[in-house]
Amino acid sequence: MVAGLARRFGDLDIAEEAAAEAFATAVERWPADGVPPNPGGWLTTTASRKAIDRIRRENRRDEKQREAQMLSDVDGPEPVGAVDDERLRLVFTCCHPALAMDARVALTLRMVGGLTVPEIARAFLVQETAMGQRITRAKAKIKATRIPYRVPAAEELPARVSGVLAVLFLVFNEGYLASGPDTDPVRHDLTAEAIRLTRLVRALMPADGEVAGLLALMLLTEARRTARVSTSGDLVTLDEQDRWAWDASLVAEGHQLVRERLAANAAGAAPGRYQILAAINAVHTSACDVRDTDWSQVVALYDQLVRLDPSPIIALNRAVAVAELDGPEVALAAIDRLADSLADYHAYHATRADLLRRLGASQRSRAAYDRAIELAGNTAETAYLTRRRDQLG
């Protein structure tokens, strides 16, 4: 396998490291998921993906260094300031409040998070060209207005933390369900790094409720990682997952953070977006079986979240919960109102396909699955959607 990888990628070191990473992944996943039907093919495919990821990271590192030099007019090392970790310092530095929130988040994801322009564009649900222009304009504004590119002091952190949390959330999401077709469907390197950095932010700002909420959300989501992809490479949805395979220690830590925030909110602190999302995940991870889920509480939490963030994606997620509480017909009417804003979002069509399936509208469901498959980039998700479509009568 190593020789074949070396011939393909032209680098023996990369081939050996990719093969080692593939075997390590097998040791981690096979005891829980079972040995795949073709172990050799699985190892070769996984090693190829690891090699591609390694090459891309190496290429991005040089590019990001050039970009950082272009943006910075400072010679010599920067003072460490309030943040000890090098990568977290870069995130706080890039999230300058003089830039618009979407611009600072996109720029930081590109320069520090290691995400490509297509990955960032998919996270924001915009075209690649539009996202590339947004990042270019952000760089131009930094140079034109001479925004100081320096490590913020401790008193400046609160003004930047919302952008930092947005960056870490999107990096985690890209790892949780990778949007590109040429990477592993779940990228543990991204989710682990996002959690590590969020823990550091919490140590810096222990009283910030949204920092605690984001950490709880990540932990409760990461706890389900090993149960999310089957041995055949299909996505395993929440209702089908083996809940005994979830990481009990991460679930317990996430629940503890949610309880702490609930106590603070009862004392008068208003919960923010990440705290509510964490509470929703706590409801899901508290149920021993999907049939035990308290859907009325989930819908109530989404109602609270919609008031804070009336985005179409939040409305779509709320409709999924409504389907369990009030039935698929009510939910379908709600998501059909989102057709214009989410026309190019694969999850919209996948949700619509599932609701139509439950209503017995097989032909319309098949068409919705076709559109979702066309738009989805994640290999595990595509395999799942294809299987669901092919099961239709």
C-alpha cells in the first residue's frame, strides 16, 4: 500500500505517514463499527484521503504565511499579550472589530482555520466567487485603513470574542460533517482543534456564558462522532445511532456545562445562541432512545432560538422537531416557506424528501432526494441520501 501511495503522490514520507494514520483510524473505529467487508480497500482509500489532506495543509501553510506577511507591517515578534496559544492569538488578532462580522470570520477561517474558499463559501451558503471577493475586500480594508494587526490586550478580548466563537463553531462544523467530496466525511483533526481552542477561550473568559455554551455544544456533538458513519461509509442519523457507542464522559461534561448555564440563566442571565443550541443537544443526549426524546422541549428551545437568530437554517431545524411533535404535514408547510432562501442548500431538500416520504408522496420525495444528492458534497451523506432514495417504492 505504501509503495502505491508513494507512486501516486511522489513522496515516500507522505505515503508512510498517511498509511500510519489510516491504520490508527482503523484501530480506533473498527472495534466499534466492525471490520469493513474489504479491509484492504478501506485502508487504501483512507490513506489516500489522509495523504491528500496532508498535501493540502502543506500548500495552505505557505499561502497563509504569505498572506500574514502581506497584512502585517510589524517587524520582529509580536508580544504574546493575554493569549498564550499561538493559533488562538492569530484568531483573536484576525477578529478585529473594525471589520464586519462576516468579513472577520471569513478571513480568519481562511488564514488561520485552514479552510479553503469553497469550504467557507458552503458554510456561509454563498457562491465561491462571492466569498473570494469578501475575503479580498477584508484584506484590502486592513491595508487601506491600516487596521493594527497585533495581539489584543486582555481588555480587548470581549469585543472580539463573538467573532472568535463564530470561527471556532464553523471550523468544528466543517470537521463534524466535511462539506468537500475529497476528504474524510468526519474530520476529527478539525473538531479536536476547535474543542481545544474553545477550552482555552473558556479559561480566558470563564464568566462568558456563550463560551461555555459553545464548548458544551461541541462536546455533546463530538460525543456522537464514532456512531455517525457506518462501516459501509453511510451517514447514520441521530435516530438510528447506537447510543451506547456515544462517549459518556463527553456527554457528562457537556451536560454539566448546560446545567451551570441554566442555573446562571435562572438568576437573570439571558441565554445566547450557543447556550440554546447546547440545551437542545442536551435534550437529545439525555434520551436513552429516540422515542424518549422530549420533542416539546426541543421545539420550545427552537422557538427561543428563532427570536435570537431568525435565520432560515434555524427555521429548517425547528421544522424537523415540529415534524416529531405535530406531524410531517405541519412541518412540510413550514419548510416550503423557506424554498427561496434555501434553494441551494442540500439539507433543505433532504429534509423535504424525508417529510414527503413519510406522507407517502414517493415521486415528489424522489425528486427532492435527487436534488439533495446533487448538492451534497459529503461522501457519507451522499451515500445515505442515495440509499434512502433507492428504498422508495
